[in-house]
Amino acid sequence: MGIKESFLGKFQKGGEETTWTKTPSQAAESPETGKKGISGLFRGRSKKENAPVDLGPNELAVYEEEQHQIKQKLEKAVKQRAGIARIMKHPLKFIFEKPVHILIVTIPAALIIFLLGTAFVVKEYGMGVFFNSTLVDDIVVLSILVVIVPLAILDFKESQRIRHLEEALPNFFRDLAGMNDSGMTLPNAVHLVAQSEYSTLTPYIRRLDNEMSWNVTFIEAVQRFRVRLATPLTDRSIDLIAKASKAGGDVSEVLRAAAYDTYEFIQLSTERRNNMLIYVVIVLISFVVFVFVIYILVSTFLSTMAAAGSKALESGGAAASFIGAVDLFFYERIFSHAAMIQGLFSGLMAGQMGESRAIAGLKYSAIMLIIAWVVFRFFIS
């Protein structure tokens, strides 16, 4: 009996008839001979295994109930990955996922502080506290700081993380391209590169290597790598690399192009930030000058006018009608409001000019707001 007949024939084995069939990949035509290949492994399949099974009504009902439960669990799992269910299941993870998510906590906290604080001072001092005291102003400033300070800190940390990641990308892509040129496959190149140090990018690279060690394909692993980094620059470059690898082109050239693109992007961003730094400094200095002018105006001119007005009222006559009473507290409060508002919005403008994001200026806003509050509460009042 020939080889072909011995593999494709039917045999009696242990009293059970077994049919040997080829897998789809083995049934493909051989490019050398143009005929269907017969070498390789074949899959033994018993006729008894493929025989139809008749389920009774009870078994069919149990099977349908199991399928329904599996479907419900899958739908529940999908719902828990988005929307309110995701927030309720992993609140801390959601809050620290993006800086703006912290507003879910800080805004309600600021409202509680403002309402409780205002209610307390009104209860203690009456409604006149809105007109003859700065306690309500202090509560408003504290509420604003509760909102913007955590957001400013988280945004600053996130911007530093993104900057360090993007600065390490060109070297990572360049090293991968060099190893790929030497004949290494991309998974082997990633494994070798993972032993080096790339600043804050190193843990992400090692996780990428670990995933591929568990037989995850390079394309799938690198897409997960892109999602974990989650920066505009990495989204663009890594997606390009994944598509080039999937298409089967020269990935090393794509890696070099990505390295050059990321390097140029970082250089341009750094140059722009350095060029705009002078304008950020101008905004900060203008605020300091504004506060200093108000301090001189209140401590010298307005104080003198208030003292002269009080003496004129005491003496009576024409001088009293000419000068009149000067409400120094009213002017101090107006100027303090002006300084705090300018500090708050000047910081946002500095962030937009320096980093192209108004939210990046919240750190300047918080600093200038505190400076204005300290000057008017401890040096002018």
C-alpha cells in the first residue's frame, strides 16, 4: 500500500472506524509542485464524535438557560467597562486616569466648603458679614483653591510624564530599527531592548516584552502598548508601526521614520516652549507690578485721603463737603477682588501662551491667587 493510501484510507482500529483528514493549511497547494501536499500532520476524527446528539426537552431547556446566563454575564461585563458602572466599580482608577476627572471630587468638596462656611459666618455675625467683613471672600478663595490646586498638581505630573515618555521614544524606535536590520524579528528585538533603560518608558517596554513572551502577536501587543502610553505623539507613531508590520513592509524604515518624526516633534515643542517663556514671565511680572501699585496706592494715597476726610468731617465746614468720607475698607476690598481675578485669569493666559493649554496655567493661577490674598489680608488690611 502506498504512502498516500496509507494516510488517506480508512482503518479499523480497536473495532472503531476512524477517518483521517487534513487540516485546511495542509490541504493548500504546494508552491513547488502545484499539487496538494500530503506531508505533515493529519487530524484523526472519529465518526462517533461527529454523530448528531438528540437532546430531550429538559436537556435543551438547561442548555438554553446556560447560554442565556453566559450572554447576561458578557453584557454585564461590557457595561461595567463604561459609564457610571465603571466609575462605581473602580472610582480611584477613574479619578486618577485623567487630571480633569479629579473635578468629580473637588467641585462637590468646594461647594460644601462654601455653603457650610457661609452658613457658619452668617449665623455668627449676621447678614452684615457680606458687606463689612472679608470672611466670605476668604471662603470663596479657599473654595477656588480646593478646585484648582489638585487639578493643577495632577496636570503638571501628567505633562511631565508625557514629556519624559516622548523624549525616550526616538531612541527606542532607533534601537528597534537597528536590531531589525541585523536580522532579528521584532519580538526578539523588543526582548533585547527591554534590558536597557529608557527613563519612564522602560516599564512600558518591559510589559510589552512580557506580553509577547506569552505568545501575544506583535501587532496586538504594540497596540496595547500604544493605549497604555496614551499620548498624541505615541498614538500616531505606534499606529503607523503596527500597520506597517501588518502589511509586511520594511518595518525598519518605518521605525526610522517614526524616530525622526518624534525627535523633530520634541525639538519643535521644546523650541516653542523656550521662545514663549519670556511671555509667561511678562504675565507674571505684570501681576506683581499690579499688586505692588495697589499696595502703594492703598497704603499711601487712600490712607491719607481717608484720614483727611475723617478730620474734615469732624471740623465741618466747606472742607467736609469738598473731601467727604473715604470708605477705605470698600476700596481695599474692590482692589483685592481685582487682584485675585487678574491673578486667576492671568495664570490661564500664561498656560495657553506657554504650553498651548489653558489648564496648564492653573499652577500659575493658584500661586498668584495666594499671593494676592496674602498681600491684602496681612499687609494692606
